[in-house]
Amino acid sequence: MSRPRYRAALWWLAGLAVLSSAGSAWACGHCLEDRIASVYDHALVERSQQQGRKIMYLRWDGPVVRDAALKSAMAAAAAGVAGVKALDVRVALEPPTLAVPYDPRRMTAEALEQALGLRFRRMKMTVDALPDVSATN
């Protein structure tokens, strides 16, 4: 292969390598936006706003098998908290995130985080609230 063609091929391969790795770099799951996007449901947000409910986003962790059964167990555990409906809870396994709509007239955000923490601790898990993402939420 001639030297100019060799250089062109090298640049082409380097560009291809950069493009193929870009997707994973953009959605690594560590930033707030990736976590919220993993559980975001626009219809749920609109319905919650119409009902005067707020949504708390939380990160979770623990030595658990991350599968569909865990998602169901987490939703059921969250639904045991006053003002939380199981069908409205959203759970993402990667990145490990939870969206919990709640009624602020029945429970404060701090009380909700504490109640969820107690419930998930029984499952050998921890939860931490993510920063509030909007003034209306």
C-alpha cells in the first residue's frame, strides 16, 4: 500500500474507532441526566402534575440480582409508602435509578426518602435522592 493510502486508511480507522465508542461515552449512566432519562415517562410527569403530585428521583444500590423480579419487588416496596402508587413507580436497572411520584400533601420529600430508605434497607439496598430537576417537580 502506498504511503498516502496507508495514512488515509489509518485516519479512516481512527475516525471509525472514535465514532463507535462515542455512544457509550455519551450515556455512561453516571450523570444526573442519564439517570433521570432511564426512568423518565412524559405521560407520568404530565399526569402527576395534573394531580398535584411530585416525582422524586433516586439512585439505588445493593448486592442484588438486577432482573425483572427486582424491579417488581422495588415497585411493590415503594408502593407501601403513603401516597405512592405501585403502577406509577419507575425502576431502571442500569443506571440504577428510581422515579417515585408522591402526594406532597400526604408526605414531604424528606419523609418519603426516609421511608423508602427503611423499606429498601430490608432488601439490603440503599437509596439516595437525586437533586430536584425542576421548579415544578
